[in-house]
Amino acid sequence: MSVTSLLENYSEFRHFHPVDDVPHNPYKWAMSIDLDACSGCNACSVACYAENNLPVVGREGFAHGQAMHWMRIERYWDEDGREFPDQGAQFLPMMCQQCEAAPCETVCPVGATNHTPDGINSQIYNRCIGSRYCSANCPYKVRYFNWYDYPTTDNVWPAEMNQQLNPDVTVRGKGVMEKCTFCIQRVTVAKNNAKNEGRLIHDGDVQTACQQACPTSAISFGNLVDPESKVYKQWKAQQVELDKDAQIKDKEEGGSELRGYRIFEELRPYPSVMYLERVRESAV
Amino acid sequence: MNDIREDIAWAKINKDVLKSLENPRKLFWVILLIAIAAVGVAVGCEVYQYTVGLGVANFSNPHVWGLYIATFIFWIGMSHSGTLLSAILHLMHADWRKPIYRFAEAMTTFSLMTAGLFVAVHLGRVWQIYYALPYPNGRQVWPNFQSPLLWDAMAIFTYLSSSILFLYVGMIPDLAICRDNMNPGWRRKLYTVLALGWEGTDRQWRNFRVTYLTIACFLIPLAVSVHSIVASDFAMSQQPGWHITSFPPYFVAGALYSGCAAIITLFIILRYVFKFEEYMTLPILKKIVRLTFAIAMVWTYLNLIEYAAVWYGHDQASKDVLIQKMVGPYAPFWWTMNICGSVVPFIMFFKRFQTHIPVLFAVSLLLNLGMWLERWMIVAPTFSHGYYPWTWDHDQWPSLVQWGIVFGSFGWFTLLFMVFCKVFPSVSMYEVKEMVYHRSQATKKLEATGKLAASGKGAH
């Protein structure tokens, strides 16, 4: 991108709304998470630690809020007057929502976080200078900063665990921001395989680590452009559309029973993760 | 309560100001020593943080910004009043600014330099800071021009370079005086180089005036835009408590406010340390105090506007942040900030305190305490009660490393400022002469027409 090219072809580099003027073709990666199926077991979180070489910060770091869990299970206690252990809770698996109009992307002073043509919000570790503006502007607070140089810190990966590190994923040094990538290393492998075979990725060719580890299959991941994919069908069935900041649901035919929603849609980040509301006992 | 004497000899002005370069009171060395110690603390903290990582400053998710950003805004803000005094009042021909504008302009430059350091201290990978510059490179990678942080970097750099230029150009005739009157030594060599061969010819004065005026005109819009852009860092983001339309003017008012308060503090210190009692007179102090009071009221007004806009704005998230500021963990600081910023200035409303030095010294420090807290109260509470409920029970307090660097920055500023005042004339000799001359001319005119006796102004 030279200056001349930047000035002459400016219209190619600017866009008002990623969904409108850069249609994702052939891939738009998206997720749907069924909160009714989620039992809060944290297997997804553990799988993510293993897959993405996440540093384990230990008890003290966790207490300081410096945990690096790209995928975290949030627990919200029911407030219906019952005491623990009778008190119920809801769980919410939370990871980067891969927003289409991501608040983090526009504010980065060096352009270290960008949108890929696949609709993933990418993070370039080498480019990051650690201003942390992206995290400050993230409504979900799903970006994690390397407060220490974890690869050289003791007990981040105990000696016997070093062999377990995933060679497909880099380890991140001190002072850079990181976050969920939708297991981009797996997507890349699947893309290459598909390319060698002269086809597009089929649904199910690629699974994210959290999806793979989920015992209740609460997490689905796939291509939102592909009408055959499970994610596409779920989004369609729930009448959730990517480029809406408020879903207009069909009220006529059981529309009120649809459970699909996206978190903070009204802020217009156009997140790529749809959640399916939990069916409460009281509602059944 | 005497103003500058109109019959003061020009040679005496030279002598008095040049004396400040030679033998200040002992307090000067005490201040210098404390400042150096404070800088030492900060350097130690920074070395530790640089080696180990930002974790030692006790940041966390979601508390990714802390005292560094707050103090950065504080120092940027402090710089604005120097420009107000030296450039805006220059255009308005307010002659009372003349004995004090030089040190105010120096304050601008040095507080900007201090602010710039905080950008570096704040970064996770400060060794890659040049990525934020639009420098030509083989990969043709540019910074992100959409980011308010990038505008910030550019605005501050422009403001800093213009301020240095303005400070320097305004000093040239005085540097020539120093060159001509100092004993031989390294200083004289320095002044010889810096005075650029100034001889005080007609042509030189004419060019000098035009240059000075041009830079002054260039600097004024910058002063307004810089803090508006700093405000954009927050106003352009989406977070509750930051996404507020009135932030740019609010920030500019706050900047002028803390800057004026700092001018009062420094006025009192310089006046004593460098024995400037005859030039930094109480009537001048009274004028700055009145100016500060007026700006304090503007700031209070904008502050209340902000609260009202949030309160009646039907944005529940923003409103929750405001409520949390009032009653949450930050409440003691928030209330202190409001009292220091809006109630304490009323002391300056009373005539008897407008020239009361001990009271004013305390008041000016309290005002700046309030303004520093204001910046912190803008930055921090949004993180502890943002949009996302999961983050609400994480309270994170800055560690001693953060406090150490913030504390040290005051030492750094004081060090730069005090060394400047010792090496360069901090009272503008040529402009004081002009001021005295114009005043004596005016008095003569009045005497000639016989109006002076009638108006009862013949006190001198």
C-alpha cells in the first residue's frame, strides 16, 4: 500500500460497514452457542488453553485479574432468594465475538488488529505496541494482555508440559495483546486441504478446540455463507441476521419462543456469535 | 501591593534578572535535590517495569489503563495555560502578562515533555513505539489513521515543537543581553550561539515581531485542538462514561484551569527563589487569580453539564458509571475532586485572599489535586463498571510502581523547569522594559494634561 495507491484508490480501503460492502465469499466464520446445553464444565476453556498455548498465570495472577483465558465460563448466580447450595446459576461461555464492525479495530494506533476476508478479527502480535486501547474499547472485555513475559516465566508451562505446546501456534511475548482467533490455525489447515482437493471447506471439516471438547455439543462453528452448514441453519431458524442491530423476529408463528440472540447487538459491533437462551424450568 | 515601578532603570532590570542566573536563594537547591530524588524513584520503577512487564503496575483485565493515562492527560492539560498567557494574551495586548509569560511558556514546554514520557511508560512494548509514526518503510505499512491515539501522537508532537520554537524565539533578545553581560564561560558561549547574532537593529526587531506574532497565531488553534484530541481518545470510544459529546470543551477548560493553578504555584515559588519580588508583583498575581477563578467557574459549569447530560440522557450504562462514581469504591476521590475543583476556588473570590500568598499557594495546590483526580475519575471508573457485568466485581488498585512513576513525573517536571530558570532568564527583560516605558509614557501624558492630579492617581 503505497501513498499513491492509498490516495488514488481510497474507496477500496474504506468501508462504512463491513457486512454491506465486502460480502464474505466464500467464508464467513460464525458460531452459535446453546446455553441450555452448557453445563459450565469448563472443558472448552481447558481445551483452549491446550490448543492455543495460553499461559497459566497461577493463583495470584488469577486473583489480580490477569488470567489469559481466551474462552471463559462466566457464572451468574440466580437471585431468587435461595442460598447456596440450593441456589442456581447460569453459565455463559464468553470469547472474542469476532465483531463485523469491531470497536477494537478502529482504535488501534498501529493497525495491529484487522478484519480478515473470512470475517475474523485478527491480531498481529508482531505489530502490537501494547497501547491497550483495543481492550479499553471492547464492550465484552475479551482481549487479554501479556502483562509479563510468560514464555520465560517459571511454572507457566511446567517442564513436563513443554512437549504439550501446540507447534502450530506461536507463544506470545511480553507486552502484546491477544484474544480468541476462532482457532485460525485449524481453519488454515482445513483451507489448505480443501484447496488441494479443489473444493471449498465442507461443514464439519474444521472444528474449534472448544467445540471439540464440549461434552454436550453446546458450541457449533461453521461457515455462515454455506447454506448447508449447521451454523447457517441455526441462525436462520432463530431468525438472527448478521447485519442487524436489533433482530426483528417473526411474532406470528411461535416467534416469541425463538431463543437466539447476540450480546450487545444494540452497540452495533455486529458480533459473529449467536447465543441460544437457556430454557428456564419456570418457563417449561 | 506595589506594582512595577515606572521609574525603574533599564540597567537595573538587566541586573536583577541576570542575578537570577547566578545566585538564587538556598531553597532552589533544596527543590532541585528533592526533584532529583523523585526522578530517581521514577527511573527505578520504570526500569523494574520495563524488565519484568507491565504486570508489576497492577493492571488487569478490564483495568488496562490506569494512572499513566490519567497523569498523561494531567500534564497535557497543564501545558495549555502557558499558551494562553504567552500567545492569547499577547494578541490581546494584556501588558500584565509580560513579566510572567516566559516561565509560563517554559511550563508549557516541560509539561508536554513530561506528558510525552507517559505515552512511553504506558506502552507494553515501548521499544516498538516508532510503529506509531508514519515513517517510510520497505513493507509500506502505515499506522492506523482512524485511531484517536494516533491523532494524539501527532497533535502533541506538533504542539511540543511549536511551543519550543515559540519559547526560543521569544527569548532571543534576552539571550543577547545575557551574552553581553555574562562573565566568560560555557554559559556565555551557549548564549552566543543561541542569540543568533542579535544586535537589536531596527530590521531585526521588525522581523522578530512578525515571527513572534506568526508563531503565536499558529499556536493558539493548536492549544485548543490538542486537548480536544486528547478528549477524543475517550469521546470517540464506545465506553459508558467516556462517550460524551461535551468532552472536548470540558477537557480544554480543565486544561486551562489546572494550568492557571500551576502558574500561581510556580509564580509564588519563583518570586521567592529568584528574588523577583519587584517584577512578579502582587497586582499581577491578583490578575492571574481572577483569571483562574473565571476559568474555574467555566470548568464547574461544563462539569455540571456533563453530569446533567449523563443523568437525563437515558443511557443506563453511562448513568450507572456516574452513580458508581458517587457511591462506589471511587467515591472518596470523586467527591474530593468536586470539592477541590468547584468549592475551593471560591476562596479566590474574596479580595483579601487574592494577594494572600500562603493561602493562594495552598489553594493552587488543592486545585491541581482536584484536576489530577478529575483525570483519574475519567479514566478509572469506566473500567470498574463498564458495559460487561462480568467485569464489575474486579477492582484493581494501582501498585506502588504506578504511584512511584506518577510521583517521579512531578520531580522530572520540577527538575527541567528549575534548571531552565537557572540557565535562562525566566523574566522577559525586554518586554518588562517595554511595559515600564509604555506605562511611564501614559503617566506623562496624563500629567501633561493635568488629569492625573484630578483622578488621584499620583501615588508614585
